[in-house]
Amino acid sequence: MKFVAILLSLLLAGCAASPSKEVAPGGTLRVGIGVGPVPSAFWTTRDPASGEPRGVTVELARAMAKDLGVPLRLVAYANSGEVTDGGPKGEWDVAFMPVDDLRARMVDFGPAYYLTESTYLVAAGSPIRTLADVDRPGVRVAGVEGTTTARSAARSLKNNTVKTYRTADELFELMRSGNADAIALGRESLAGMQAKLPGSRILDGHFQATGTAVAVPKGRSAALVYVSGFVKKAKKDGTVRKALDSAGLKDSPVAP
């Protein structure tokens, strides 16, 4: 009996020391990421030379895979809604995305590593000056389909609607070509677009404030415990700060 007890304790210790079995049961950590035209705490961009995704979530994914001692595979999507949908389909093991109530019914969230504000970008010379101006009839508002930003923008508008598109690249082209009056995105993403659209302006204030957090598919409680601990540690030891800085987001604060 003593031998059995010792063996059992060793087995339990081995399980506790191998969170990879819970987080990445296939032996490779599959991380869902969004790829867009400009970087943010959620969006990655593609390296011009290699074509590979780079950005905050890529750095966090690499750190997590290293911590688990397993290979990493990035699963790229065109928007955060598609990332979310991939969880119930079993397409990824871990992902990072903005939090909202609809998503919380589809995936389980750990701690936020960044706090996101969403507002609008308007073109050079636009008469739109405030968030209230965006709600005037006839203003053409565009957002990315399936995103918490587009849903929040739609809820905030009483006299107007949000037309959605699959990618943030499409929003940029709409604004560049004069086919949208206001585009709804997170403030950091808008800052990247503003730099490419001379004279464009980001409106003060916000219609949404939420966290960007780590997530796992529903029903994987042990995995949620691990990723929650990983993010807490990554915020404390500077991993998140380094990832934001590397993406050019040096003025973006880490979530408390």
C-alpha cells in the first residue's frame, strides 16, 4: 500500500508538472491570432520579408509555448470574430481577443493583459468632430464584422447603422477612397491607420472600453487555470510590456 501511495503521488506530481497535456493536448500549442494592416494589442501584422505574423499576441504565444516546452503553431484569422468562432470548432488551444458578453458564451476568458478603448477615425476635412456627430443620419460608418467593437458601435448609435466588412484592410481602403465617413476600431489600430492617411483624425472619447484577454475553449478548466497564471506572471515579469514595446506600442499601458 505504501508503494501504491508513493506511485500515485509521483503520478500526480507529474501531471501537475505537465500543464502542456491540458493546454496543448495534441503536443503542439495552437494559438489563434488576428492579422490586420496595423498593430495593436490584438492585431498582428505580416513581416514584409517573410510574410509571417508578428506582434503582441505572437510574442505572448511564443513565451507560452516556451514555458510549456512544446512547439508553437499560429492559426491566423482575418478578424476577432473568426478567432472566437475557431474555439468551439477546436481550431486552436489558446487565443487572445477583446472581451464581451457574446464571446464569454463561446470561450472562457482569463485575465486581461491590455485595456482597449474604441472610437472612430474620420477623414481629413470631415465635419465630424464628436462621437455624437457620427450618429447623424447619412454618416457612413464602417466596422469589422463579428467584432466587439462593431457590436458596441452599433449599440451606441440611435440614428445610424454600422456596415461591416471582413477585414480591417477593407476599412482602410474605404476611408482612403472616400467611401466611408467614420471607421470604428480600437484606438491603437486607428493610430496606425491615421499615420497612413494624412489629415485624418481620431475622435476624442470612446464608445467602448474593454479588456483584451487570453481565452481557451469552453470546458477546459485546467487549461484556463494555466493560461490565467501565465498572463498574471507575464504582466508582472515584463513579458507583456516587452511585447507591446516591440510592436511600437510604447505608450500603451499593461492592464493592472
